[in-house]
Amino acid sequence: MAKIKVTNPVVELDGDEMTRIIWQYIKDKLIHPFLDVKLEYYDLGMEYRDKTNDQVTIDAANAIKKHGVGVKCATITPDEARVKEFGLKEMWKSPNGTIRNILGGVVFREPIICRNVPRLVPGWTKPIIIGRHAFGDQYRATDFKFPTPGTITLKFTGDDGKVIEREVFKAPSAGVTLAMFNLDDSIRDFARSSMNLGLAKGYPVYLSTKNTILKQYDGRFKDIFQEVFDNEFKKDFDAKGITYEHRLIDDMVAAAMK
């Protein structure tokens, strides 16, 4: 039987532990016998990430940007125990986070509904697709422990020299702190990706945040999503009979369970 010719390369991101064995089995049984395809290989196993100072992860992400498609196996994000176990140079960040930050976009998770598989909520007749922003936030946060009492401050220095500085907390003892970020342009891309998927599927779109607590951070997501919807999508949504709505995360979970 003639193999199906695949014109463009596919980026192959190998992973850790059993996933390497399973992926090799899939290639041997389901891919190579039927497809004439060039796989551009990158080893994202933890030892090789450590050997290359995680440069292999960056190279793999850029290869996906170049070729447009990649297949990634599961990888380990090392914790303190893994650093000791494998003798790593440092506690490398999540490879998924690194790849997402380079590619941008949104991670969508859509369940596969089968009639013979009962659902936890019987009223769910259509899949609920979860879209998660793939840039910044926890995956690119900076966190550290501080050993003594002191003052935590948050500071921004603009390229124009303008400084914004806020006192976060006067710590009475040792503890931990964290700072994270996002960008308006990336949030707009998140909004467009989510709303385009809603149009393609014919599903309503909901943004859920905790803007009552994170008034500036989550509030920025809420404001930009509304701006993008009003300026770019409202007409098409109305024509298709679907809606966009912001809800608090607590309310969103309750509504989804009905």
C-alpha cells in the first residue's frame, strides 16, 4: 500500500519516562507504516533540557512557529526532588510554559462526548470547551523566599523614564512573594481566539475572572474582552444567535453545573 505523502514537516517533541516508549510505539505502529512524513526531532527529555540549558525547548518552539504544527509528548517540570534525583543544574521552568509563551495563542480543551459514556452532569448535551490563556501569568511569574522581616515593593520603570512603584506588604517575618504579568496585545489575541472559536462552533462564549478581587489584573482581561467583542464580533455573534458574557468564576462554575 502506498504511503500518504505529507508535504510539510511535523515537529516532534520527545518527552520523559514512559511517554518516550509510548510515542515510539505510536510512530512504529500508526505513523511510519502509513505516512511519508518528515519529523523534525527535538529531545525534551529532562536530561537533555538540562544539558542544553533549556535551549532545546526554545528551539523546538521556534520550529513549531516555522512549520505550523508540532506533536509534544508529556514532559517533567522539575521540583526540588527531581533536581536532586537527576543532578540538574537548576530547577528549569515548565517546558509547556516556555513553548506557550513563544507561540502565544490559547490552549483549548474540548471533551469528546460519546453516547455510551455517561456524563457527570446529565444535562450536559454539548461539550464545554475550556480556553486558557497561554502567555504570562503563573508560567512566567517570578517568585522567591525572603528570610527576614522587610518590605515588599512592586516597581515598573518605563522606557520613557516614568516610574510606578507600590508598597505591597510590610512583612513581619520570613515568607514568600510572587510577581506576574500579562500584556494587552496578548489578552486581545486571547479574546479574538476565543470568540473566533465560538463563531466556528456556534457556541456562546464566557469569560470568567475574579475581577472583584484582582481589580486591575483580572479587570484588564474583562475590559479588553468587552472592547474586542463590541468592536469586532458583536455583529457576527448576533447574526449567529450566540452571545458573549463575563461572569465571576464562582458564578460560572455554578452555571456550568446546572
